[in-house]
Amino acid sequence: MAQPQMLLLDEPSQGLGPRIVEGIFEAIAAVRQRHHVTILLVEQRVVEALELCDRGYVLETGRVVLSGDRQTLLADPRVQHAYLGA
């Protein structure tokens, strides 16, 4: 338990205020950088999640409909339209 190889996080920002959410994502980034641990993050805050990820998956009704690295997902018009308001 002291040195896990993977950290699973399910909606860590759900129901929290903006300042707390910012702190949560900063803490996740710090854990990732300091401890070099794999993080599986399930999150609806797409921008914040993509800022942290090396690879992402977009699920719709329980199925993976898109996957790729951060830049690929950010550049995808479907992601931009559905999640980034572009």
C-alpha cells in the first residue's frame, strides 16, 4: 500500500467547488510526477483530464468511441464539439 503501481480515481472533482477542484488536479499531477505511478482517471472535466493524461479514452454508453494521446484527442473535432464547446 505504501508504494502502489497504479492509482484509480473515479470522478475526484464531482460536486466540489472550483478552487478545490484546482487543488485536486494539482495534487494528481504532483503524485504522478513525484511517484511515477500510473493513474487511471475517470473524469467528466475533459479539459483538466486531458491536461494530465498521456493517453485518453472517450466513452459513450459504455463503449470506447475514441482513443489517443492528448494532442490527438484535443485536435479531434468530435471532442472539440462535444466537450470543449468549439
